[in-house]
Amino acid sequence: MSEYFNVADIFGENVFSDKVMQERLPKKIYKELHKTIDEGKELSPMVAEVVAEAMKQWAIEKGATHYTHWFQPLTGVTAEKHDSFITAPRADGTILMEFSGKELIKGEPDASSFPSGGLRATFEARGYTAWDPTSPAFVREDAAGAILCIPTAFCSYTGEALDQKTPLLRSMEAINTQALRLLRLFGNTTSRKVTPSVGPEQEYFLVDAEKFLQRKDLIYTGRTLFGAMPPKGQEMDDHYFGTIRQRIAAFMRQVNEELWKLGVSAKTQHNEVAPAQHELAPIYAEANVAVDHNQLVMQTLKRVACQHGMKCLLHEKPFAGVNGSGKHNNWSITTNDGINLLDPGKTPHENIQFLLVLSCILKAVDIHADLLRESAADPGNDHRLGANEAPPAIISVFLGEQLQDVMTQLISTGMATSSKSGGVLQTGVRTLPDLFKDATDRNRTSPFAFTGNKFEFRMVGSRDSIASPNIVLNTIVAEAFCEACDVLEIADNFEEAVHDLIKKYLTEHQRIVFNGNGYSDEWVAEAERRGLPNIKSMVDAIPSLVTDKAIGLFGKFGVFTRAELESRVEIKYENYAKAINIEARTMIDMASKQIIPAVIKYTRSLADTVLAVKAAGVDTPVQSELLAESSDLLSDTKVALAKLIEVTDAAAAMPEGRERAVYYHDVVMTAMNELRDPVDKLEMIVDKEMWPMPSYGDLLFEV
Ligand code: ADP
Ligand code: MG
């Protein structure tokens, strides 16, 4: 890390950016490539050849020795296989550095070990990775040297998506097409492309690496499976936005530097609510770039933490009893000429368009709340959603007071009256008030909040890829736009029709709007009265992917085939079962080999003391009481351990699929909680010197 640097000098220096391409590619080739990037035109082999050569030259100048297709299989993390640029030695023993257009566009890793959910039998190991020219290639520097990374999609031999990027790109095409239709209705003839923009706010924990390595649960599962609450938690609110300690600051500085070099616009950093918790937010980018960048952010956080003697925990709930980590997914839709469709705007024309867009989104979120909920489901997030800290598992939309008011008026009278200016406004005809001037306090309890010119989907888990939520958002909104356009394109009187449609959508879907406290019990009851789904766990969320509604939606817009959805369902059940199985086995391991032996040691020392003191003719009420108490808890522990072993073995013996995942959720998780209970009580009794691992206090307050 350099001492001081000018951000503008290093920003994007390791990216094969547009500027680099402009400098290094012949004009004609650069133009052709842009047709692919901007308009989705197919890339010709000739263009690929020239681009590959330029990319190779550039990467080698950066010190790169290898290249890799960098892709996102359904494991939740990225995958890569490095190939060096070298060719077979020539007769004189020297080598050339080679990288062809073919190698740029297409890779063919042995895909047999990636999850495919039955889409591909193991003997058909072929999988293809295909360059995504809309996400720039970059050179990554780490202990392996410098590697040219080419963002790619990953498909099976028969073209089914085996990754996150392929459906994301498909969903971006869907919303582009439908949003352009909508814009044309409003007389916009100039915008050529509409793209979803995404800004993910990444939360994470940092703990000391030495302490981390003493906790098998953190090593194997990314979260603590045992642990009594320390005397202090987050109740003082003194960590949130607090001064950043020097060790953390040095870490953040290096993270920023590395991300900036990779063209990731790291913007905001601060301490979060829980002790040892922090946040990093980049400036928003096009959805697929944002998804790739978020993977880079997560990887960089982890790598740099190690270099600073720390470990970065991306798990959604590393510690019980203090806040977990999420990833707010800020989402908007913007034209290539800079119009944000979610910006309320100042002119009536744009406001009507905005109200239509808004009512379409409300409709989409209401109809497909189950899919949005599913898109944020992972085993870690189950501990967060619905717990008293994160958005509840019920999807609702926060609009804020003023928009809510406009909506109510539109529904009841078909007119929106500005309370501020007092003017009466007929939708579609006269001036609408500036809705957002003093609009709207923040609502931290809403899972889906309108925040000025974007929606913030707050359910997403910290460790998860943000691809799924954005695939769902893009597709459900594309559907709503499509249905609106189907009506409006054939309307005789557009202004009347659009007015009626807004009113209809708002009336039919107002139940999804909720501006109150999403953490309250009253809301749970109210949501139930409104008929909103409250899907509490990942295993209950998964089936929403294969309802007729979902298959129809994703099929219509070419985002997922039925087979792709079914394969994803299979993979998700399996991933869930595997995750809980690892957690259960880790608890069994820790309880058997660390905790029970430690408690035995402690009780033996107590018993020895009791005997010795008694022999001296003195009473030992305290020692005897502690001995009885810890012995009781020890036997509770043993009983709970035996039970956990039994049910985990039973679960592992079940055939793969939904039933097994549900069993892990209902039975194994319950047994895990029953084992944790006496162990956490024992931690509060046993001599700290004898407790076999660092406590919550050690982990959270001694970083
Ligand atoms: P807040 O603190 O209110 O959540 P910020 O302004 O800090 O919001 O932004 C949070 C994230 O939202 C950042 O990544 C930011 O770049 C992103 N963001 C801002 N405007 C938009 C937009 N129009 N579309 C998508 N993301 C946006
Ligand atoms: Mg936010």
C-alpha cells in the first residue's frame, strides 16, 4: 500500500475500461464492441480477436501472468480457473504469450462439481462460460500474482443457466424492453435503453484473527453457535457512526485503495449498530456491474482483513443478541440519457409517468411479494428476518406520508390535492405538487422503502449475492409495465386511460403500503388481516419459485425456464440442508470435544475443593452449590447433545429434497437451540480460564 495517493490517479487503473479500450482498440473495432455493449448486438469473432489481443497486451503490462473466466455458479460465491498466457515452448526453448478471441469469449470448465440441480448429469460435465462484455475485465493482484479476470456467464451444454449472471442479464433485457414501451407512450422517442441501477450497502463484522481461530463455529459456519451475552451489547448506541479505531481505519484505507483500483466506487464507510460491525457502500452502478462489484467488495473485505490480523464475517447473524448484517439493495431504473423513472420530477408530464411507474411497482411487489421474500432467503438470513432488528419477513412498501396522501386522494376522488400549495390537481392534466420537497422521514423498519428517487430493498442478507433480488425486481416490474402498456397502447384516450389505470392499481394494491412500525406485533396482525404473506423461513420461501404464477412470469420474459426454476429449487433445499448439517455437526464437535471436557475439569476442581475444605472441617455452601448447578447443566448438555446427534444422523440419512430440508429446519434446528441453552448458562458459571474459547465480549470488544 502506498503512503499517499490521489484517488483520481488510481481509480480504475486495473480495469480494462472504456477509456483503455478507446486508446488501444482501432476505432472501427471499438465501435463494433460498443454495439455489443450498448445494444446487445452479437460479437463477431474478428472483433473478439482484436479485443483479446489488446486485452492481453494491457494485462501483461500490468504484470498479469494468467487469465480466468470469473463467474458466479450457484454456490453463492465466485469461481475461477486460472490459465497462464504461455504457449508450448518453441524449438529454441522460448515461449509466447497468447490469448485468442475464442479464449476471451468462451471457456469450458469441467462443470461437474458445480450445483446444477439436475440440469446436467455428471457425465455431461460440459459447461460453458461466456464473456459478459457489459461488465469490464480487470486485473486482480493478490498472492497468486496478477490475474486478468473476465466476468462471464455460466451455462450448461444445452444453454440452461447454471449461474446468477445469465438470468440477471435476461431480466435486464426484459425491463429494458418494457420500460421503453412505457416511455414511448409518454412521448419519449429519444431514450434508447433503460437500465436498472443498483447500490448495495454492505454490512460486515471484523474480529481478531487469533480469537477467530479458536472458535470452530466461526471457522466452519461463519457464525457463533454458542456464546453467552457479554455485560455490554449495543444498548448504548455508542458504536453506530462512532469514531473508527485505528486498526479498523487502516483496514478500511487498504480496502478502499484496492477497490478503487478495480473501478469499484467505494464511497461510504462507517461503524454500524453492533460492536465490531461496519458498513461499506459504493456509488450505484448498472445492475450487473453492481452485482460483480459487490462480489469484489466481499472478497476484498475478506482478503484485506487477513492482512491486518483480522477476519471479516459476512454472515447475516454472527452473534445472537446483537444486530446481524444485511445488504440494503438500492434500486432505480434509468434511461441512457439520464432520466430516472423513479424520480418524481417537477413537471406534470413526468409526474404522471412517475405515478404510473410507482403504481406499477406497487402492483408488482404486491403480486410477487413471495418471490421478493424468497430472493432474500438464505440460511443465515433466517436468523435476521423477523427478529427484532431487521425488516420483518412480511413484504410491505413504505411510501412516506406525502406520497401516501397523494395515493389516498387518487383512490378516493381520482384527484390529488396538494396540502402545501392547496391547488387541486387532476392527474394527467394539471400541475402536480412537488411531492418530495420536505417529504418523508426515514423508516428503518420497512423492508421495501421509497427513498426519494429509488427503492431500498432491505431484506437482502449480507453474505448473499444481490443477483437474485435484482432478477426478481427487474422481472416483476417488467411484467407490470408490460401489462400497463398492453392496456394503454390500445386506449382511445390515453390521458383518461392512464388516469384510470393508476387509480385501479393503487386501489387494488394499496394493501402492500405500510408506513408504520414494521417491527411491531400490531403490524404482524394487521398484515395477516390484509392477507399479506408472512413467510418465516427459507424452506417456506423456496416453493414460491415454482408456483404457476412464478413459472408464468419468468417464462413470459425469458428469464428462467421451468427446468431452471426447478433446478434452483432443488439446489436451494440442498444448500439449506447442507448448511444446517454443518452447523449441527460443528455444535456436536464443540460440545463433545471442548465444552463437556472443560466443564468436567471445572466440576472436578470444585469437587476437589469441596472435599479438601470439608476435610479441614469447614462448611462449603458456595462450592457445593456451584458444583450442583454446573453438574445439573452438564447433564442437560449431555442429554441435549445425544438428542442432536440422533436427529442429525436421522436427517443425513433422509433422501435429498424438500422433506429433508424441512426436517433440518423443524427438528435439527430445535435440537441445536436446546443444546445451546445449557451451554450458554455454563459459560456464565465456569471459570473463564477454563472456558475453551473466546467469549462474545472478547470477540466483539477486543478487535
Ligand atoms: P441512505 O443512506 O439513505 O440509505 P445513500 O444516499 O447513502 O442512502 O445511498 C445508499 C446507496 O444507494 C448508495 O450505494 C447509493 O449510491 C445508492 N443510490 C443512490 N441513488 C440511487 C439511485 N438512484 N439508484 C440506485 N441506487 C442509488
Ligand atoms: Mg440505506
